[in-house]
Amino acid sequence: MTTFKLAAEFHEHLRALAQASAIIDPLGAEQIRRMLERRQGIFVAQDALKNPLPQASGFHRMKQLGRLDLTIESAVLEPRFRILFTQAEIDKARSRVS
């Protein structure tokens, strides 16, 4: 699979995560959907990993509810998508979900 196709698959995966998380955190899901309308998923994920997490973030809501599987960080750590990210980005995602 080409990197371009894998990046498109990652984008669709993030859309699916936003859809799945909408019941738990409608506001956070809507924010992710809006970001994905403007930018490709790989760039949304890279931005999310660069920025510190505000206490009111959707990530914290998912962590409180034990649903880190619905986070961007979790998507970055999926073996099939790791090739899209630097080791530093993977390490950052791992540190957030542990």
C-alpha cells in the first residue's frame, strides 16, 4: 500500500473514531470532524501531538471514561499507521495513553 493510500485510510479511520465517540463526547467529536474537513488526518494528528492537552480536551474526557481507544493518539499507535509518523510522535502518543 502506498503512503498516500495509507494516509487516506488513516483519515477515514479518524472520521470513524469521531463518529464512534460522538455519543460519549459530542463536542469533542464535532471538533475533530471540523478539523478533518479542513485538513488531512495525518496533519490533524501531528498537530494534536505537538500541542499540550488542555484539561477540558476530548482526550481527557475519553480517559476519564476509559475509552482511550477512541483517541487520535490511539490511532497513531496502531501498527498499520505507525509508518506515517516519526518516532517522536509515536513516543508522544504512547506517553499520553499510558
